[in-house]
Amino acid sequence: MKVLVVGGGGREHALCWKLKRSPSVSEVVCAPGNPGIAHDARCVNVGAEDIDALMKLARDEQPKLVVIGPEVPLVLGLADQLRAEGFAVYGPDQAAAELEGSKTFSKRLMHEAGVPTARFEVHTDADAAEEAIRSWGAPIVIKASGLAAGKGVIVARSVDEAVHAARDMLAGNSFGDAGSQVVIEECLVGEEASCLFLVSGDTILPLASSQDHKALLDGDKGPNTGGMGAYSPAPCVTDDIANEVLERIARPIIAALKKRGAEFIGTLYVGVMLTDEGLKTLEFNVRFGDPECQPLMSRLKSDLGEVLLAAAEKRLDGISLEWDDRMALCVVVSSDGYPGSFSTGEAIGGLDEIEAAGTTVFHAGTAEKSGIIVNSGGRVLGVTALGATVSEAQATVYGALKKLDWPGGFYRRDIGYRAIERE
Ligand code: AMP
Ligand code: GLY
């Protein structure tokens, strides 16, 4: 079958890479894709947020399945429009995508469904937000309610930092409209994990566990980013914990959405914190994690095309997933300066040598200029390897990265350290 993938980041490269290797798939088309994806799919220059152009592309291409990678087109209602025209789509409708599109909606639904999460308040007025922050005290977490590419969360160590962040968001300075509502949250302490589920109506199929590193710097220090590296499985997610996430978080939230008339087809990403008081939900996303998708696809042995089509056609109940027993680890190489400002158009050399050293290089923010790969975004590469242990996979990736010829490239040196401590 022909599959159309929407998106052009590292997650979409991993999806296209796996789809190309799926026996059920004969052709992969990707909009807009990137130079790495071009090895696994035919890239079409249509932006992932241009809904009208994507609809026209689907009509022209007539794919058997459309897989929507990023959150923005989901929140804009691309899946609804495609389904209305009879396409099989993997990705939730707009109403269900609110789970990610609005943290206010998401927190209120968690509360309603009895899903464990941090105590919270929603504010639209800066003075009221400041009063609440001062009465709660620090540390405290301030979140822009809308989409902010993983950067809209400030874990404030002091009251002043929190007040400043909330005022900045509410004034529209830092995240535009996304910050017109802020969620203030109790600060949780513990280890984080990503638990992803393939969902199709009432069928919820867990994927292998994973863990990402959201902070920019070694030791999980510095500002939050979209994710600087990830690995799968996450040793802290025992079978009991995985089951608890399914029963206490995923099932009730999908049921609560359904009660509101929003059926979910797509990936439910549950970000959890394992605290001393038990499991707490940090966030929901309505798509694969980026970079979690890169190690997950590296380990998945099942035919991804068949699985996602079954979900899109509400036949997921008969499906089970097979995984490579090895660990997979992905290190993100970003442009120096990200998540702040950075320069683009710098030549990136050594990519073939990095792959020859036993890794798969997933492209994110890359472009091609006169036959040379250059950086075009914040997160640029996801260098991924399998290994019998996390240490082994990590050694392969960092060994390979010695071949990277890009002075403006930045990456963390400790991806996987928590899992390695457990080993
Ligand atoms: P979110 O987008 O809501 O997952 O937040 C991004 C990151 O901020 C999370 O992965 C956590 O590292 C951190 N974070 C979010 N909420 C909290 C919280 N209530 N307490 C502590 N850290 C948090
Ligand atoms: N890696 C976190 C996310 O995809 O939101």
C-alpha cells in the first residue's frame, strides 16, 4: 500500500524508515520530509501545517493510509478533514487532540476522570497568578496552556522566577497566544518516563517504554527542550508500573474523552513521574514522542504499516507487537544556541561515517544546499544505535559521533545515564 506521512522531523524520519521496511508498504510519501527522509520516502514540498495543501496532496496521491506525525496539524483538525473525505487516518481528530493542544483542558479532564496528576490552578490574569504563586511558594511549575514545542514549561526554583515567567506568558511575550492561559502546578520530584499507547476506539495497545532527556545540559540541567535524547526500554518502568499507567491513566482518560464525544485514534503519549507518593501524570501528547520514536522504531519488529492501518480502521484488537530485545538509544545533535537562537546553513560532515560506525542517523532540522547537508532547525540529527545494554548502545552512539564534522553541533554526553546507573 501507499502511505502518506505528514511531518519532517526526526520522529517522521523514524516512521518513514520503519514504514519503508514494512512488508505491507510499497510506497511512502512524506510532506514535507527532509534530506534524510528522502532516502526512505518520496518527499513532497508541502508544509506540515498547511492543511489545505495537505488535503489537496491526499486527493492527488490517494494513499491507503495517512499518518500524521506532529501535533500542530492534529490540533488544526487535519485528521477530521481527511476522515470526512474517506481517508484512513492514523492520528486523532481535533476534539481529542485538545488533550495536547490545551493543558487547561487536559488538566481539567484528568481531574474529572480521577487520573493522578499534580495539583494545579489555571490563570488568565497576571495579578491573580502572582497572588497564587506567592501563596503556593517555590519550587513551582508554570506552564503555557497552548502548544509551545516542548518549551512552554518553566520549573521555577524561586517565587520571583515563577512570577516573572507567568507574567511574561500572560503578556504574550514568550509564547504568543499559547500563553494567554497559564497553568500553575505543584512541583513533582522523581524519575520521568514516557509510556506510549496505540489507541483505536476502546482498544489500547501499549508500546515499549522509553525515557527522554528534556533538559538541554548534562545531568538534566538547563532549560527544557523538545528532547535531547531518548532510550527504550526505560528500566524504571516495571511491568507493574506499565500496567498501572494503562489502567489508572490511559484507560480513564480515553474513556473521559469518549464521554465527551471524542473518539481517539492515534498515539496517546503519557508523560509520567514516578514520585514517592506514586505515579503522577505530567502531560499527554497525542502523537509519538520525538525523540522517543527513534529508539522505539529501531526496536519494533512488527509491520508498522499493518499496525497503523489496523488502528485507523478500528481493527487494532487482533494486533500484538513484537520488539527487539536489545536496548535502543538516540542522542540528539542540536544547533549550538538551541532552544534559544542559533545560526543555520552550516555544513554537516561525517554522516556516512557515523552510520558506518553502527548507527542509524535520523534527520530532523536538516536541509540540502548544493548537494551538502546543512542545519536548518534546532534539533538536527538523532543518532541511534541498538545494544545488549544501555551502556553498549551509548558507547556505539558516542563512538560514532566522534566522526561528526560540524563545529556548530551540540549534544549531551550523558544520554541514558539513569538507566546505566541501574545496570
Ligand atoms: P510537560 O510538557 O508538561 O511534560 O513538561 C515538560 C517537562 O517539565 C516535564 O518533562 C518535566 O521534566 C517538567 N515538569 C512538568 N510538570 C512538572 C511538575 N508538575 N513538576 C516537576 N516537573 C515538571
Ligand atoms: N520528547 C517529548 C515529546 O515528544 O513531547
